[in-house]
Amino acid sequence: MSLSERMIKASGDAPSNVRRLPIVDGLGDFKVGIANALFERLGARLFENQDPASLHATVLQEIGVILDGEEAPLTDVERQALTREIARDVMGLGPIEPLLDDASVTEIMVNGTEFIFVERNGVIEQTSVRFISDAHLRRVIDRVVSQVGRRVDEASPMVDARLADGSRVNAIVPPLSLDGSILTIRKFAKDPFRASDLVRMGTLTPQVAAVLSACVEGGLNVLVSGGTGTGKTTLLNVLSSFVPSDERIVTIEDAVELQLRQRHVIRLEARPANMEGQGEITIRDLVRNSLRMRPDRIIVGEVRGAEALDMLQAMNTGHDGSLSTVHANGPRDALARIETMVLMAGFDLPSRAIREQIASALNLVVHIERFRDGIRRIANVTEVLGLEGEVISMQDVFKYDYTAHAIVPTGIRPQFTDRLADLGVRLPAGVYER
């Protein structure tokens, strides 16, 4: 007889004077009862900032007391296993904790209590794990966001945060979400990807890697574009690894994700407003402040608004070699989005003046896409040539060939090659040949 069957039978045979937790669906409901009883006993103490070892010992002790009171028909081994599971659910991240530990999982998507999806190798699949209740899911979300001083409730029903390992977390709860609490976690590799890893994965070719390495080393301003989940941040992280180690780097992000290997790195992170609507520090504030920090390179995790103007001004005033990302469907769309975001700064600038700034500041746009097979690939490496009339002139140096199923050189020798040569940055012979 299974454990749950023995427990159900034991519950039915129990004397009327012995209190039993309700067991409607076997072990799962029994665990819910234990967890709820534990929350009743400990309350807010579970979320207080106290020594993890001390809290863990307290939780194990309280679970033991509750199990003793229930007189559950468990062997010692079953009792220990159940205690560990409940402690993990209560103190950790519940059923998604094993998914976080799974190196093959790159993204976790929790759509309410019943549907948990993961992404493996670029492909989304449904898992068999569940949360035991919506209250359990909300407690996990509270535990995640409280670690970084954030909160989520009806007054503040959505939040961006990050886990201790750098994984990015987004949560949105009712009344904004009509399907229950929604949790999305984008994981990041403990060991950051290198260019060789992206070559092996098919994201780029050795030729493209050599050109991008030279461009970053030579101080060209590079913009990475792409849609959501296409790997922009991963590519930006790889590009940043090409920055010489003797340069001072300032990174600016909404939530810290970049994992630079250089030593001389200053990481800045934006801050949302507090409960009173005060104290917000925006990306734009940080970009402005970074100019006073004597940076050799400024890396903006993602340009989303008015900070685009400050970033362009920085690129045009001696901060060569700056890097950033933007959501866009292609290289030209990326420049159009930058133009739109500059207008969000509140200045009534003519379109030609903005385009002159963009054409002067940016040297290269690297566009990345996620293809149907789930693999992220660089689709375009495009040089920004300058302004011709009212249009920014661009040319593809590399472009994805759907017939050859690979990114290939266009045969055009980019104008920045001479600049790189003047700086002593050499490219392999024949790198632009088809």
C-alpha cells in the first residue's frame, strides 16, 4: 500500500478525539495542511531577516511538533523526506527550486499554480510540477522579492527583481493578472558564456567573432538589437569580455545581469520608487552620473527611454567603445527606436539633428534573432556609415543566408577597417570574403 493510501486509510480509521489534518487527495493535501499549520505557528518570522541556519532549525523543529500532534502513520524515512520537502516549500522556492538547479533550464514560466513551463535549448515545454495553492505561490514570490527589498501586493502588483545568482525575476499578481499570480525567471549561467561557446552553439561563426572582438577592442560603439528572449544580454556580456582589462568600465542596468570578468568594473543599478513614490533613480540618472566617474567604457544593459539621448551624447564626447542593447526587429528599426526614445527626453529636437547624433555616435549594429529551431543566431552585423540627406546610411557586413543556413560575409569591406588598423587592431586575412 502506498504512503498516501496508508495515510487516507489511517485518517478514516482515526478515533474521533484525535485531530487530523484534512486529507482529501493523499500526500499533497496532507503537505498543504502541514505547511498551513506551520505558517500559523510562525507567521511573519518566516520572512524576517535572520540567520538562515537558525531559521532552518526552527522550521524543522516546528514541523516535527506538528507531525507529532497529527500522529501520521509514517516511517522514519518517510517522515524525514516529508520534513525536507515541506521545509523546502516553506523556506525555499517550492517546486521550482529543482528547476533553478537544473543547468539545462534557461527560463521558468509559472502561469498560476497549475501550469509551470520551462525553456530548454530554446524550446518551451510544460513540466509536471505544481504549487500546492495560490497562497503557496504568493509566499514564494514574496520570498523572492523580499530578498532585494521589493514587495508585491494589490497596491504594487508587479515587480522586477533578481535572485542571489543573478537570475532575473518578474512577478505580476491579481488584480492585474486575471489568471492568478504569474512568475517568470530568466536564469543566467553560473559560468558566463564565452565567444567560443556561442560559436559552438551556432549563434555566430569564427569570422563574426573575430570582427566583433576587433570592433570592441578598437573602441567602436556597438548596439545589440533583437526581440524579447533572443539573447541580447548574453551577447552583450560576450562583447564586453573583449574590452581590454586595463580600461575602467561602468555598467548601468535596471537589474544587474552582466557578468564581466575584468577587475576594473563599477556596476550601477536603477532603483524604483518606494511606497510613497519617492527615491526613484532611473537609468538616465545613472548614465548622467557615470560621466563624472571617469569611465573608459559605458555599458548600458538596455536602452528603453530618454536615457538614449544621454547615451548618444556620451558616445559623441569621447566615450568610445560604449555598448548597449535595444528591443527592435532589425538594424534599421533599432536606429528608428533610438530616435523615438531621444524624443522622449522632452526636447523639441528636429529629426535631422537626432539622426546626425545617431549616425555620429553609433558604428555598428548587431542584430540577433531566435529561430524556429530555438537557436539564437546573429542575423545581421551592420555598419552605420553616416547621414545622407535625411536618411542614415547603413551596410551589412555579415548577413544570415537562409539558403546556406548560416551567417555569411556580404563581401563588403567596412569603413571601420582602416580605423582599426590605425589603432593596431588586426583582423585575420580574408575575414570579409564570401
